[in-house]
Amino acid sequence: MSEVIIINNGLLFDGTQQKASVRHIQIADGIIQRISNTPISNPGGARMVDAAGKWITPGFIDIHTHYDAEVEVMPELPESLRHGVTTIFMGSCSLSAALGTPEDVTDMFTRVEAIPYDSLLPLMKEKKSWNTLREYRDHFEQLPLGVNVASYIGYSAVRSHVMGFEASLTRQKPTDEQMTEILRLIQEGIDLGYLGLSINTNFWDKVGGNRYRSHLLPSSYASWGELFQCIRLVARNNSSLQCIPNISTKYEVFVYLALSMIRKLRISLVSLMDIRSNRSIYRVLP
């Protein structure tokens, strides 16, 4: 028997930019069956909700999270649900648990995300049963997720996986074979349904742990030539780029903005570049 929920008298924001109005909704097995201008009666056995004085909205999409570790501990992600979020994006800021050893993943996450090393490393050793992008995606099919989860391919994870963690923490360029493998992995991830690529060139974000503490993230050591090869691949696939520019050099944000206009590249940019947070930003402009 279908589970029927009827929500009456709520102020409906339907996501179409139309003015909100009081509507009445019938849902069966999680699917909206009816939106009415008049209250809907109980057909029998339905759960009735009086939403008078409350809003009814589509689920919110949180386009920037770092739930990569938390989702392994609490896959329901109840705090997001409590705020009306039904879809989250992770794999942000070049970080991802998809590729790399538990030690490498922990070193990249612990300091940037302020997660205690002694808590994160045992968690990664316990949970990380995957070694490929496909295995990581399939892993989420087994979790009792409370929200829809989508992920970027983190470039720090890809670079360190292909070059080796130590080599990725230098200005050393990938060999031709390594660059081919980097691009292959990005293409594989896009084909598997990953959102696109996330990169980070911000010098504030550092590696934790004891092996290479205070090095920049692997993504920050990549040359622009290396990054542009990856960005072109993302653009050709009509995928998305999530990026953290170097906040210390104010011009980088304009590089990404130019890319978005020239190549029609979809970019999610995180940077304090507004006039309120930086009153001298006008000096960057010609």
C-alpha cells in the first residue's frame, strides 16, 4: 500500500521564480502526485500535515561541503536534512577520499578541514575499502544515505595518486605518461557521473600529519599549463570546475572568470573578492 502524505495550507515556493502562494500537496511514495489550489481531503490512511504559516520548498542543494569523512560516520547527514538540504556536493577544494592511501587522504584533509589526525586516520583505515573512482562511487550505493550525494574529482587526490605523494608536493611536472594518466582518470570520473574537477591554488591550505607537514596541497604545486590541460578536458565534457584561487594574489579569480566566459565553463568559485571583505580589490582592475 502506498504511503500517502497530504500537506495543506503551506506557502509554496516551487523553484520557478513564480510568486509564492498557498497550495496543498499530495505525495505518494515520495513522489508529488497533486498540487491543488484547495485543501485536499484525507482519502483514508494518509498522513495529514497542516503547514499553515510555514513554507514548502524544493530541497536545497548545498554546492560546497566537506562531508567526505563525515558521510562515512553518519551517512544520514541529519544536520543537512534538518536545514532542508536534500543534495550535497563534496570532493571540494581539490580534496577527495576517492584516491590515495588512508595516510595520504588524512594528511590532505586533517589540517585544511581541522579534523583531528588521530580521529581521521583510524577512520580512513577502517572505512577505505576502495582504490578507484568506480569503487568509490559504488561504495555510496551501499550506504544508507539521508541525502543525495554528488562529488567532484579532487585534483590533489589525482595528482598525488599518479605522481606519488612526495613528488606531488613539489613543482616537478608530471611526465608525459603521468599527464596522460591524470587526464584519463579525470575523463573516467566524468564518465562515471562525477560532477567535474575541483582544484585549489590557495597557499593558505596546507598538508597536515608528520610526513610533509606545512607543504601546500598537491594541486597548488601544479603549473598553469598542467591545470589548463585538465580544465580544457572538463570544458570539452561540459562538466563543472570548482576552484579555490590563491587569495594572496588577487588576479587569479579573474583568470577563472575569464575561462568561464571564453570556454563556457561552469565554475563554482570560492574567494573573498568582494569590496566588503577587501576594500582595495579595485586596484586589481585596469
